[in-house]
Amino acid sequence: MNHPTEPKADKSGVRRHNLSLVLRTVHEAGETTRAAVAARVGLTRPAVSSLVEQLLDLGFLVESGKTFSGQAGRPGTVLKPADTGPAGLGVEINVDYVTVCVVDLTGTDRVRRTEHLDNRDADAAGVLARAAHIAAEALEAAAALRLAPAGAGLALPGLVSGGSVRQAPNLGWNEVPAETLFAEALTELRPGTAGLPLTSDNEANMAALAELWFGELGDLRTFLHLTGEIGVGGAIVVHGELLRGAHGFAGEIGHLAVDAEGPRCRCGSRGCLEQYAGQAALLAAAGADDVPDLARRAEAGEPRALAALAEAGRMLGRALSGAVNLLDPEAVVLGGIYPHLLAWLTPALTAELAARAVSGLWTPDAGRLRPASTTTDASRGAAALVLHDVLADPLAYATPIGG
Amino acid sequence: MNHPTEPKADKSGVRRHNLSLVLRTVHEAGETTRAAVAARVGLTRPAVSSLVEQLLDLGFLVESGKTFSGQAGRPGTVLKPADTGPAGLGVEINVDYVTVCVVDLTGTDRVRRTEHLDNRDADAAGVLARAAHIAAEALEAAAALRLAPAGAGLALPGLVSGGSVRQAPNLGWNEVPAETLFAEALTELRPGTAGLPLTSDNEANMAALAELWFGELGDLRTFLHLTGEIGVGGAIVVHGELLRGAHGFAGEIGHLAVDAEGPRCRCGSRGCLEQYAGQAALLAAAGADDVPDLARRAEAGEPRALAALAEAGRMLGRALSGAVNLLDPEAVVLGGIYPHLLAWLTPALTAELAARAVSGLWTPDAGRLRPASTTTDASRGAAALVLHDVLADPLAYATPIGG
């Protein structure tokens, strides 16, 4: 709506905006033509051509010599996002691993490194330095692919705001300036990354973003996203946007009390969901070494493993029925370790949801309870946040910062 | 931001929008001058004068002969929203009462009727006909004040969508077409209301809207709003907007399980918050006749009353700590019966929140747990929804529908 007090955007602002519009349109299409872009965004063909030329010059787009007949408009040269140039660096620091990935403008995961570590109660600066070391190696591999980081996203467990981990019970961290520590360590290893834009968020939020960007959600835009790790992370997505709450801390479903008198949790409360459905609790209850071992034992019908999974499913169902009653999501997406265990978690989980969610709020339709995509994780979500910024204002990233 | 595909608003559309802008500005100010409106909305003084004249002619604004010196600009004739003409009819149907109010454009509650009824398991059509009867009386009183309804808002317990109550466990209603039944009954009593625009929502959502419009929230815009009635209603407000969820059913905190093995609830689950902190459960546990009686008994130190209130506070704290962990609100606002009982509920409630909310998510700052304003309720919120529509497009309401 036209608003009389809205200042008129100046011409360079409009062009900047339109560069983003064209780049986002090509990104969403994967491959397309100038004519199709013009039809889609409602600009004239010459205007689109001029914008496309600039994006080609700056290395955000590439064209292939081939032509094809689209459904509408004349055949044209194929436009695609570049698979070189600006890329998103995604870094996930979790309780028992660090994952780093470099994602190019096409959305493809080009470099990936995972290191299993025990970060529980480890020195925060040391863990972040180790993450920076893995990131530096990944950036070296990315440079060989002619990819340079446009920024880095950090996915961190616990309460994250203002670039710091305020509180991460499972790591034992309090008020850790994660962005600063990571940037200092990375700059020492790769001086070219000095000044690299950094962004950080809770790992569950980042995993939900990855699902939105790279997953197989179809039209689904309002959902709860749980990630089973040592902790149980939660993210709330409403109409395609993360619900962050007043301080950015929303989604802590792992600390919903499912049994008020249950075992003590590292957060100080009792009977939190994590104490039943978190990875450590579940493996201990099942007597299993790791998730593949747990799945093997369940597959073999081992009663202890089956009982632990049923109990975890029951407690997941209790917590989820509370969250469903509060939030009325279209679906619940289970990520982390859960997709591998869903067959054994589901019966108790769905029974509990059926009994406890207000019935109009939850019907057991196909697709309402679903595993996260196997190609998404929090590190990809962290990289996607960087790509989002590049797509929103490509000119701001036109001189790639060396990695 | 200028978007190249955005259609240019035509002139009559712009004038219509600006009429709304001026009316909203006067409404928010309570009283003001043409000069202050012009400064506020960024239109020229002649443009504002022309818009004001039209709003005066249509009866949305009045001017008083007096002048005053504002902080900025020259003294001028005082402009105010009219206290005659279009008004909002608000109707709250709850388990044990029906309340109707008529609110004028200044936001003042001009007519109010409450009737205590036992609607539990009563015939839905009969309850809605009774509500229409009370509304017809209220409209007759409003007509004597030269107020005509611009629309009616219905505040209903349970899950409400598309003008119907999908499910209201405490009423025993399922798939009740509330708007249609109400409109039919009202039109029979007051034929002039035929075609009156109707809107409906959950009563807890309406109560939260009333708090936003008429309460004393200050800058608070992200909060949980609980209303203690027979049921316990919940509404989630994020950045000043109701969070409605995928189907409009979000906020059902009354059916969060606070003790998985607790007493059976009318919703089919066990140990729901309502079974401890709902009005019926609380009065039964305390052996009290009504809320004033309960307050008297607590005041007198009666152990049974104090124990029931402590238990209700503890269970409220359990449910709220889960909701706080999920939603990260700035504050929790307690309405309905709770403001009258807060002194006895608070100790157990805050202890439970301190123990169970992730500590970064809840600090016991002043104002984070607060009673709802005594001048707000769901019927006022329902009327506010009507006023919101009038303020958004006054021309659409320029020929008031007779009441």
C-alpha cells in the first residue's frame, strides 16, 4: 500500500533491490532464462538484461551456451547461479561433534568436515579454536574450488544471543563470546578472513532453517522442528519464519518437564524431556554404544533397547502434545538421531499425542509427524543464513573477502 | 521498499487509506488538532483538513469549540473520535456466563450486560439465542445513546474457526455454527441487524486483544495471556500480534499435562492444568462457593483454601515454565479469576518457574508476572476487533447498519 510518509527510494536503491530480486529468482528456479525472469518479476526484458549482465560480471550468475524452450516465452540462454565465488561457511558446534560445511550459491554443499569430540565441560575457547581449525581446512579446500566465504554462520547449542552463548547446560558454558573467539582463531589461521561477517543462532533454529531451505517440506510452513542430539533442540517455524521470542531463546522443548518428579537435569529442573529422549539418556537406558548400535539392537528385538525407545517415544509424545496444544503446528519434523529410530519411537509417540493433544488440534494425518530430510543439518542452515544475506543484497558482497 | 511489480494504488484507494490514517491517528491520540495530525502522518495541512472534513461529515470525528496549545504547532480546534455512530458489539459466551458490551469509537465501554448461566452441556442453539437476546437489549440501550453496531465480535471457549466452535470440551459443543445461530436469533429480535458483519475467535485470544487495546501493558508486546475461567484459556502474543497457529487454535495451555497420571479431563487426557487451576477444580478443592468466597477463606487463613491455591499456583508454574521454555515471552499476564487470587497463587507459581524454566529464559524481574487489567475482558476484545475494522477502512462503514 502506498503510504504518504514513505520516503521515495532513490534510483540506486531501486537497482540494488532489483539485482537482489533477479538473483533470488534465478536461485529459486535453479536454471531459467532472461525472459522467464522478466515475466516472473514484472520488469521489462531490457531492464532484466541489464541487471543480469551486472550479475554475470560480478560472478553471481553464469550462463550456459545451451538454449531450451521454457513453458512460456522464447527460448533463451540458460542462466544459473554461479558455483564459484561467494559461498556460505556453516559451522555447527555441538556437544559431541563439530561440523563445518561450505555451501555455494546454487545451494550445494561443496565441502564438509565432521569431527567427533567430547565438548562436554571442555574449555570453550579451546572448542571454538578447534572449530576454527576445521573451518580453515574447509576454506582451503573451498578456495581450490574457487569459492570464497561471504560470511560464516555459527550453530550453537543452548541460549544464543548477541554473538554469545548465554547458557548451554549440556556444554557447561555460560556467557561465552562465541563469535569473537571463533573469529580470532580463524583470522590467525587464515588472515584473509579478517572482518568476515559472522552470525550465530541456536543449532535447533539453524537445523529448522536448513529444513526450510534445503528440505522436502513442500508447502509446509508452520511446524515444530525437533533435533535429537545429546540435548533435544526445538525450533518453532510460523508461516516460514522462525519464532524467536522476546530474547531469541524460544524453542527449548528439551527442558519441558514430562515427569515433574523425574531425574535431575543439567538445567537444574527435574524430569526434562532430554532425560528420556536425549541421545545420552536413550543410549544409557538401552545399554547401547551409539545410535547405529541402538538401531541394530532394536532391529534384533532386544527387549531393553525396545523398552528404552518406547519410553523415549512416550515422553516425546507428552512433550509434543503440550507443544501442539500451545502452538497448533501443521506438522512436527523430527531430526538429528530421530529419523534413524522413528520406527520404534512412533507407536508410543503417536498414542500419547492422540490421548493428550486436544483432538481438533491433532489428527494423525499422513505427513503430520515426519522425519527431517537426510540432507539437512544445522551447519547447512548456518551456511544458508549467509547465502540469504548475499541474495538479499548481492552488491554488498561484490568484492569477495578472501578466505 | 519500492517493488517494481507492485500495482500503483489509484487515487480513490489512496484517499481511502488516508482517511483511515487520520482516523487512527485521532483515535490513538484521544484528542488532537489538525496541525498535530498533519505533523504526525506527514501529509500537508490542507490535505489533512479535507480528510478531517469528510470524517466529520460522516460522523466518525467530532470537534469541540475549545482550542488548546499543543506542545508543537499552533492552537487549533480540538478533534476527537465521535462517541456516537459506529460502535463495536462484543459478545462473550463462556461456560458460566454471557457478557455483552457496546464500545464506541473512543474505546469507551458504553453499555454492558452480564448474565450468569450454566451453559455446560446446554443446547448450543439455546445458549446462542440467549446471547442474542442480551445483545438485542444492549443494542436498544446503545441506540438511545445514538450508537449503531458496525459489526459484532463473538468470543467463544474452545477451538474456533470459520465462524464455528469446532470443539469446546467444557461446553460439550462440537461443530457448532456459532456465528450463523447467533445472527439468525439476533435478526429475529432486531431485523435491522440483518447483514451485520460478524467475527469470532477463542475467548482467550479476545481477552488478550482487549489487553493489547485497552490494558496497561506499556511497551509490552510479546507475552503469554492466561484467563482463569471454568477452563484455563491461553493466548500467545508476539510483537503485538496474536499467534494463531496453522488452524487458529494455538494457545490451549489449559490442556498441558502437568501430572501425566492426574485426574481425567473433559478433553480426554489426564492431569491437564484445568484440573488444578481451572475455576471449578480450584473451588472444589478449596471447598468454596465462588471466587469472592475463596478469597475470603484465604484471607482468613483457612488451611484448605490456602492448600488449594498453593497447588493451583504450583501447577500454573509447571505449565508456565513449559510455555516459557518454548516461547520466551517478555511477560506472563494472568486474567480472569487470577488477579483476585494472585497473592496466594504467586509463591508456589514463582518457585516452580524458578526451578523449571531454563534460567536465562526467566528472571523474576518486576512486571514479568502480572495481573491483567481490571478493565479488559474478552467481550471488550471482541468489540475491539470490530473497531479495528472500522478504523482500517472507515468508508466501508460510512452508512451505519441500523441496530
